[in-house]
Amino acid sequence: MKRLAVGAMLLGTMGCYTLQPVANQPLPLGTYLSVSINDAGRVALGGSIGPEISSLEGRLVQVDSAEYVMALTQINLLRGGQQVWAGERARVRKDFVSSISERKLSRSRTAVVSAVTLGIVVYVFRQGLNGILLGDSGKPVPSDTGSSTRIPRFGR
């Protein structure tokens, strides 16, 4: 049960993000992006990043009129696999990109996940208190505050 509570707390602290398409606007540096790669990009980037790339995710480090430079955190493959990267930089020409999405915090999803997380934590906490107060048998634990007096019996 305690592992469930810890897992729920970690899930609640992550927040929920969604990828939203970016209109043709200037992208600020540091923005977390998901860049979908077209067929020409798969062929061109296959030797340096890997074959069957569906999209690249990471922070935008630099942008100019011809290319994006990204610090990659993840590569999504065409057949559903993923590769985790640790911020290695990659240059992606703009003509290799079919679409761009920006990661944004979803307030509604985060609120739902937080409420569920809080419910799980309260449930586990209450179960833990019940175990402490009621003991293993489910009956109240006798109080330690009672006093007793022993009267020695001497032989008759």
C-alpha cells in the first residue's frame, strides 16, 4: 500500500502535458518541442540519428532560417518504439519537418491527476492509521495507561 502512495505522489508531481500544434510564430529558445520528420528527413537523418524516425523531442537551442538545433530528450520511431537521449544536440533542416508541436501544461489533466493522487494518499494514510489504532486483529489495542497493583500472597 505504501508503494502505491509513493507512486501516486510521484505521478501527481509530474503534471500532465499535451503536445499542441504550433502556428507559424517565432519559437522562443528553450521551448520543449516535438518535431515530426518527413520521408526526406528520415533518409537524411538516418545515418546520424537512426532509421525509422517518426519524431524528435527536446528543447530548442537555436533556430535560423534554414534549421533547428535541438537538445534531444527522446526519439519516437515509426513502429512505436522510443529511444531516450540525454540532451545530445541535433541539427534538423526545416525542409525535413512536416509539423511542430509544443509541450504545454494541461491544467485540467493535472487537476484530475492531483485529485486522484490526493485520494489515494488519504486512503493509504487512513488504512495505516486504522492498522496502528486497531492492531492486526481489528480490535482496539488496550491502553497502556492503566495501573495494576500486585498484592503478594504469603503462605497460609
